[in-house]
Amino acid sequence: MDASSRRRFAGWAITALAVVLLLLSLPLVIGGSYLLYLGGSAYFLLTGIAILLSAVLMFRDSPWGVWLYVATVAATLIWSLWEIAAKGWMPVWQVDLMARMGVLVGLMVVALLLLPLLYQRRGLYPATATRYLGVIALAGFAAALGLLLTDTHTQISAQAVDGVNANDTLELPSSSDWIAYGGTNLAQRFSPATQITPANASQLEKAWEFNTGDTPHSEATPYAFQNTPLKVGNTVYVCTQSNQIFALDPASGEQQWHFDPQVEREALENVFSATCRSLGYHEATEAVEQCPRRILMGTMDGRLMALDAEDGSLCSDFGEQGTVDLYEHMDPQAPGFLSNTSGPTVVNDRVVIGHQVTDNQRRDGPSGAVRAYDAITGEWQWTWDAVWTTPDQQPSEGDVYPRGTPNVWAAISADEELGLVYLPTGNPTNDQYGGDRLPAEDEFTSTLVAVDVQTGEVEWKFTTVIHDLWDYDLGAQPALIDFPTPDGVRQAVVQATKYGQVFVFDRATGEPLTPVEERPAPQGAIDGDWASEVQPFSPGMPNFGSLPGQPVERLTGAHTWGATPVDHLYCRIQFQRMRYEGMFTPPTLDEGGMLQFPGILGGINWGSASFDSERNLMIVNNNRMPSRIVLYPREEADEMDNIAPIGEQDASYIDQQAQPMLGAPVAAERGAWLSPLDMPCTAPPWGFISATDLTSGEIVWSKPLGTSFDQGPLGIPSRLKMTVGAPTSGGPVATQGGVTFIGAAMDDYLRGFDSANGEMLWEVRLPAGGQANPMTYMHEGRQYVVIAAGGSFQAETTLGDSVIAYALPEQ
């Protein structure tokens, strides 16, 4: 290239850079002015002005434009570190810094590479060092990125624990089987299997893979393969999103039999997630004519079915030819409005089953009633409901249970010896408005209820959220453990919550075994509603609503971030416009909406916690993701497109512009707080895995869980394997061998951690998202770890149909 060509190239390159800087500066100046007007940071306006001046100077071929821009980047670095320090140097703060600096530094590298050309166009000759500034900056940028990519073990704390069993009275489940969603009805998610240990976990390999072939029939079907298989004897039982059951050989994964209930397609579309988290298993204690061993399943279209565990045929002595109609006395307005997602619980010859009611459609939605049936005959036994106070009676023919009452969509636990089932309740049918709730509904909303399994009578209860307006329903399955106290080991039930509190009670009496205190809560609900002045907290256990084990976190503008300065500014403006007064800020009709933190998904959700009785640990993953809630007055909502509730006007749940909440004076738009690039508006980490010492109530170790590999702006995978602490959906399983397994994170990996210190021992790439709880079993002398890898529509992870087992190499 001759001198003339070089000058022309330099002119075009410098002009192009100036145009980019000009385009970057305009939204920063305009948006930054608005942010300052709202009371936010002046940084964006000042930075926008500085970048604008840099662009003008570059248009004039002035090297001072580059130096002004370099000074702006340096000021941004100082400001960013100041804000990050003010938040307490959170785990993966480097990722926060990279997002704040990345675009600006990248443009600075280009500017410094062009700087010698600028001098030459002015007839000047820069110092030798100046000629290499761009190369030096580029090398530094690459080195910093490399450090981020290799930092995969960021950890908050780690205090290794000895393998001391503090729960000597606990009867461990069999290592050979996994007979309920949480391993057993105690829901500890713990196996006494010891073959896989921290010493050999890195050798795990795929033993078998089975593909169900169950894929969404339309784009309106929100599939989520969240199943935890059962393993009983010589069979593994898998339930798919459309309630198909596959019986598999435990050693090879080969199919033994298959059952398809032909679930109504419309029912699969009218739900938040089409899923089947678990099945129930019953083994007759007395001789029966058929199905002495049976599989129980609740379906997405309101059926309770019993199948012969041997061949998958329907048990004709159960209900009507193997089926009980769960729509009876319910009368849902649309197929799937009432659906079972978490499976039945089988205890003392009773099948106890709750159900999901599709959120925020109408106040007169189906009842939340929980019902019990005879495990052999399918005959109704009792009904528990917040308003229906006669559990031994059903409504008259043609009548229904009270509509819209709190439901139990999460998994139910049971103590066979005490004869109690533990019901984690949700909300009445309109989550964000409670002005029309009955006192009995508030009494049993977001409440742990202990019910007599024989009679349906309430033994005790504890309400975790008073007058819940935030959808902080109980998603985690109650866990029944032996809990160490100063007065000795007590039989306890542990209830984790979406807002991050973990409560511990005597499972027979409901007496709190750790302190419970009421703290003031923000006021100012919309007209016609009210907010409780106090809410319960559990200071004796770690907080999992934000950074594990840290005080309840209150967000500030410094917590916002973006992939670029522009979407960061967008999130910053939204933060200033939203109502936010800390946890339990009431929903508002303010145009900016309300910031809810922890968000609707928690905290701790349906993945629940695992309890390592060998090491006296609670191991749990949690989210640190806020939600944005916007309420619309009824007259405004009625003018929206796609606002009809399911069952009317061919409404599609996933396409609703807002959730209609018929019967309330408002409709609600809600979801994760995201930028226009479909990225979280708060800086990472967004997800953690942690271990808590149950004796001291202190965090033993905690670390961000998951990478950025499968996530990125506009849903485009970044393929950068940086530990960011991804949002999680699913939960862990712990083993006596000392390894905890978990998928859950919104990257497609299954991981194994040392239960004692949190060291990651093993990870494997999955063919789809691992948004399911893994399980483990021993079979013919070999330990297997199994996970459903089928992803989740709502989590926006890769969809698939795989069930995969891992084991150590055969000897």
C-alpha cells in the first residue's frame, strides 16, 4: 500500500470510529439526562458528553479526541471499581467489570491503533511508545479476557467439614432404590450409596442414554423435562412432559414397556410449564387381585392413573378402569387449568395429590383442594382445602369445591410413623391482588400445613408470607430430617422458601426449632388491597434470597449492568422508575412498575434442598434474580391484545400480553427483569450452590453455579465458559460417598461437587438443559447417576428428550 492509499485508509478508519463513538454518545447523553432527572447517577450523561467531544475531535483529525476518549475509559474504570466495591466485591465481580468496560475498552484499543495515523495526517510524528499503545492495549485486553475464562472455581467461603454423622437416629433409605421424588417420602434427596467418591468422581462416564421421543407438538407448548425418575427393583421409571411413562432397564437403559395416556394437547398449552416431575409407587401389603406393585401418575389434563409396575397396563380395580377424574367437583374453565406437575405422594395406602392452577387467569379458577384416594381402589378418602372445612365430605353432585383457593402444586412429603403429610401451599388464583381474599385463604396462603393422612384434619400450620402479593408460594418440597438442637436431636421438617428464608419445625407439633422473628415490611398496596406490616424471617438459618448466608440484600443503582453501556443505562433508568423499598415492596399502579427481589422464581424453588446426613449438611442452590411487576387498571387491560384468560377466545397462555387476573381490578405483567438484549438487568452472580452446617446454621461453603457458555445477548450463546453464577432451575442430590450432583444451571452441564468443601470434581456436557433433579441408585454392584436432559421452555435452555445415566468404568 503506497502512502496515498494509507492516508485514504486512515481517513476512512478514523471517520468510521468517530461515527461509532457519535452513535454511542447520543443515547448516553439523552438517556443520561433523563436518568439524572430521575435522581440517578450523573456518570452516563458525563460519559456521553465526553465521548461526543471525542468523536467531534476525531472528525477533525485531532489526536486529542483519542486522548480524551482514553481518559473517559480510565474514568469509567475508576467509577466501576468504586460501585463494585460499594456492593462488597461480590463473587465474579470481574464479570461485572468486564461488562461495564468491554465495549469501551474494545473501542479504545481501536482508537490507540489508529492514533499514529492521526498524528501522521496532521503532519506530526508520535513518540515511538505511542505507536505501540494499541498493541499493548490489545494484549492487555486479551490477557484480562483469558483470566476471566480460566476462573471457574470462584468461591465465597469454604470451611471443610469432617465426615461426622450427627443424625445417628436416622434410618437411611436403600442405596439400591429411589422410590419417590425426593428419594423417599422424607424428601432428603440423599443416597447412602458410597461407590462414587471425591477420589474417583472424575472418572465418571456415560453408561447409557435413552431418548423418549417426546417433543412439543407446537410452539405454544411450554415443555420442561423436569422429571426425577424412580428406581424400584429392576426398573427405572421415567415420566415425560406429556405424561408418557417409560420403564427402563437400570443397567442398560433399554425399554421394558411404554405407556401413553394421550394427554389432551390443549391442556399442555394452558400451563406455565408442561412437566411431570415425579411418579408415585405403591406396593400392596396384603394380597390383591391385580397390580400388587403399581405406579401412580397425575396428568396434565386432570387424571390420576394407576399402572401395573410390571408391564404398564392400567389397574382396572383403581377408579374407573385405572383412572380417577381429578376434574370432579372442580369444573376448570379450560383443559390444563388444573394440572398435576409434581406427582402424587403415596403413604400408608393413601395417594395424596395436589395440583397446579395456571397463574393469574381468573379469581374463580379451580379450587386448590388437595385430595386423598385409596391406593388400591382409587376411592376418595378426604379433601383438604383452605375454605372447605369438612375433609370427610365432598360437594353434592354437580357442585364444586370453593373456587380460587390456595393450591399445592409442589411435591408433598410424608412421615409414615406420625401419619402426617406436609402440604406446601401456594396462592389463591390471582397472585398480585389480594383485596378479595377470604380470611381463611390468607390463613393458608404460602403456608406449611401438616395434615393427618387418615382423616385430612389439620394438625398444625405455619404461614411463611402474610397476605402474599408476590407469588412467594412454597415451591420447595418440605424435608423431614433429624435436626440437631442444644437439647438433642429432634425430628424436624425443613421448609425452604422463594424469598430465601429456611424455617425448621418440630414435625409433630409445628414448634419452631430455630428462631422466627417478624420484621417490618413496606406499606402502600393499591386501593382495595392491603399489605401486612410485618413478615416472618428465620435468622437462625442462612438467607438464600440473595448472596447465601449474607444479610438480606437491598438493591441500588450500582447493582445494574448491561452487555453495553446503552442497555446498562436502560436498566438504570428502569430501576429509577420502578417502585422499590426492599423486600416485600407491594405491587403498584405506578407506570414504572415494581421491582421484586428475590424474584418470582426465588430464592429456593421446586428443586428443593438435599440433606447429607453423613456430614450434617443442607446443600441447596438458590437464585439471585429480581422480577419486574407491572399492574394495569382493568379498563386499560381490557383494551390489550391477547389478554383473554385460557379457555376464552382461543387464548394462548404464553402469548398473553399480560396475565388477565379476571375478578381483580388490575391485570399483571410480570417476569424476570431483563434488558432489551434479553439479559438480566442486575449484575451476576445470579445462581449459587451452598452447603450449610445444620448444627451451627452457618454456611460451610458457597459458590456461583454455572457459566455463560449457553447464554448471551438476544439468546445467542456466548460460547465463553466464564463462571457467572447462572440462574438455576432444578436441585441437587447428595450421596454418602461425599459427592453432590446437580444440573439446574442454565448452561447444559451436569456437575459433581465435593460435599465437604465445594470443590468441583467433575462436569459433563449434556445434549440439552439439565433443569431437573438428578437421582442415584445402586444396581448389580454399580452406582448410577441419572438426569433428565430435556431443557425448559421457560428457562430458554436447549430442549431435548434424553435420559442419561453415568457411572464409573466397569471393572
